[in-house]
Amino acid sequence: MVQNHLPHDHGQTIEQELEYMPSAENFQTAADMFKQLGDGSRIRIFWLLCHCEECVVNLSAMVDMSSPAVSHHLKQLKSAGLIVSRRDGKEVYYKAADTVQARNFHRIIEWVVKIACPSQEEQQKGTS
């Protein structure tokens, strides 16, 4: 929403930015997506699903969590549109969604992990 006159004049010209500012709903959508990154276990599960398609039981073993806890995280990731599922008989398999958002979240996670753990990157270079 562009205002012709702001209550305080600080000598800045912000009108152009205000004209292109996304809606409040768009910012809420972004905030809801970033909430998914607020839990380390959920990030681990999502990262794994970016690299494989897996069932709840195997994911539980991979991240050393109970199946109900993993299912809870999967439900949140799925509702955010970051993962998808498919049924094969009685088994349900999960993987990262093939969307720009999911790919970007995967990149963000890997980028942040590299910054947080630079010694791991150096170790990998040494073993290559």
C-alpha cells in the first residue's frame, strides 16, 4: 500500500519499494515456510528426502527417532509443500517435492551447514 505522505520524513525515498512490496499474505507464506527450518530434526528429515525416497520406518532408523515423531515432521513438511508421498501397497514413500521452493530450501540448508561446519568441508577436500 503506497502512501503519498509518510508521517515522518527521514529524507529517504521508499515509494518505489513500497510500490513493489509483496502483500502481507505473501510474507506470511514465506514465514510459514521458514517455520519448517525451525526444527533440526525436521531439517535432517527433509535433507534426507532431498537425496532419497523413503518410508517412515526407514527414516525413523536413519534419524534415530520414533515413527510417530517422524510422521509428525512429515505431516508438517507435506503441508508446507516441501515433500510429496506415494503409496505402494501398504507402504507410503516420501521424497522432496520437485518445486522451486523445495530445491531452494535444500540449497539453503546445505549452504548454512557448510558455513556452520567449515571443518567438514576441509576434511572432504582432504579425502578427495
